[in-house]
Amino acid sequence: MKKVVVGLSGGVDSSVTAYLLKEQGYDVIGLFMKNWHDDSVTISEECPWLEDSNDALIVAEKLGIPFQTVDLSAEYKERIVDYMFNEYERGRTPNPDVLCNREIKFDVFLKIALQLGADYVATGHYCRKGIIENEDGSKTYQLLAGVDNNKDQSYFLCQLSQDQLEKTLFPIGELTKPEVRQIASENNLITADKKDSQGLCFIGKVHLPEFLQQKLKPKKGVIVEVPDDADQYSHGTPSFNNKREELAFQAEKPTYSVADGKVVGEHQGAHYFTIGQRKGLNVGGTKEPLFVIETDVDANVIFTGQGKSHPGLYRSTLFVKDDELHWVRPDLALKVDETMEVMARIRYRQPLQQATLYKTDNGLYVDFKDKQSAITEGQFVAWYIKDELVGSGVIS
């Protein structure tokens, strides 16, 4: 019997994961990760992790599997929270869920599981694992999209490595969410009708501005509205000597100054805002809602444009630096000057978009067929061949 440690989160997906593995004859252990202590910034009155760990315990008892709680809050603070503060301070927008998977669930947690003698860890992610048998007897592991298009979570796992995939099982990747709920209900699992958790990975419902205010002090600044016919959008396309020059030009963000528009309001800190954001600007009197098109954390200015089709929101090309580039399939990694046709997304749940990858000596351009709205620094771009996620990187 192979031993599997399941990350029991107190939700329906991980509950059914544990149930299915037990049915398949694995020796299953349930482990609840406690990643957060500070209740001063959670919105809800009830303590989310306490309720979740109780639900996880009840499920473990129902399934007759051993259960314990591990406190990973020190690692979580160091690897996720401090990283987030640092990124926001730089004017970038991190994705804590992708990081939590790379740094906590499939690193710290995986190591604990292996110390417990586990052969695998398993999570309730909607994705699948493929195995390619190589001629030399070695194996290549594939990260495949979940069968449920509506719930596919492969994007959140875009930073996983071959070593991590080798030790991981995704038992619900072949199922749809309604099927998972049905299995939970048929087996009287307490989590069958429990709502999916929202908010930061494992912290519970957190008010992001309040959370950020603990470290990043409020600082008054101006909100500038840039018209859609500003000079930045009217330059013609210059002629280029080569493809790389053209890509560099297309990936370049417009730069703005206060003189490019009119001051329409005030904010409490440019680092609390992200590109494409609409809520929280508190500026009225415009024909269409204002969207953030750029933030300048050094000058503490937010630049906005009216309407979701404002040209300041759209670009066709983005760049990933070499040190922030990751191949889930290292055997497919591009060499300098090589290209690859892929489908890509720049955020979770975004429909996949046609794109071409271009490798240069210091990074990788992702050139989309259609212009993309709100390409945001610090977020992850992930690229696929058919239903396989083969690589990803931090948008720089």
C-alpha cells in the first residue's frame, strides 16, 4: 500500500480527494495546514481556520484516517506575506495562490509528508497529471488541465517542477464540481454543501488594503484621468531592423506624467491599486467608469482612463525575465532565438489566447495575436500546448 498525505483544507474538494484515495486502496493520512494567526485583518467574525480545521477533522474521522494539524505560519509569513508586501511596494501585483502552491503546499508541506514516510501528496486541485515514458526508462510528468473547464486550476500550479509533480496526485482532476459534490453527499461528508473558500490562499477572507496597510503606510496622492486620445496612443509604428526590436517596442508600457491628463481625485497610496482595477477609486461624475491604467509608486500617482476599452489598458506583448521564467517541461524549454506557438493566459479563468513565444538572451517575449487587457506586472503568464501547461513566468 502506497502512503499518501492529503492536504485536508476543510473544503469539499480535498474531502473527496481523501475519500477517493482510500477507495483506491492507498494508506491515507489527512494533514491540515494552519498558515495564519493574525485574526485582526480577517473580515469575517468567525475564525475561518478554526472552522475549517474542525471540518477537516470530522471528515478524517468519518473516513477513518489519521489526522493532524501542522503550523506553517512562520514559513507562510516569510515566503508569501513578506514577498507580497515587497511586490506591492515595488508597484507590482503578486499572485499569492500561485506562490502558495509553489512555496508551501508543494514544498514545505511536501517535505513534511515525505518525512512521514509518504510516497505522494494529494490535493483537491482540478487538474490532471500525465506521465510520458522515455526511451531511456526515465519519466516526464505533464501538468494537464482539469476535465471541468469551469473549474480548471492548472494555472495556479504553473510554477511546479518535475520533482514536485512526480510526488503529487490529483484525484479529482477527471471530475466536474457537481460530481465531486455528489460523491461527498452520497458518502455523508460534512463538507458536501460547503461553499468554496474565497480570499487569500489559506488566510481566509482578508481585506487586502487593510492587510497591506499593516506594512505599507497610507500616503495621499492624486488620481489623474488620461484621455483616450493622449499622445502616448497616437504615435505611428516605427520601422524595425528585426523582430526583437519590434517585440521590445510592443512590450514597452506607455509612461505618463500628471500633465498628460487632469487630476480628478485623491487616493491613499498608489501601492494599494493594480492595473485594470475599477473599485475603490471613489471618483464620480464620469460618463463611463474609471479604470486604473498605470500606477507610479515612486511619484505616488494613479493614472486612470474612462471605460474598459480605453487604449491605456491594452497591449499585445509582454516580457518575462530569465530569472522569473519557469518550464514545467524543461525538455521543451526554448533556446535563444527559438519560437513556439502556444495558447496562453495572464490570469486565472481567462479564456486561453493564441500567442507566440520568442526566446531572447535575457528572457522571453509572449506575443499575443489579440491585444490583452490589463497586463499586470507581478502576475503570472502561463502557456499551454493543447491541454498541457508547459511553462510560466512572472510578467515584468
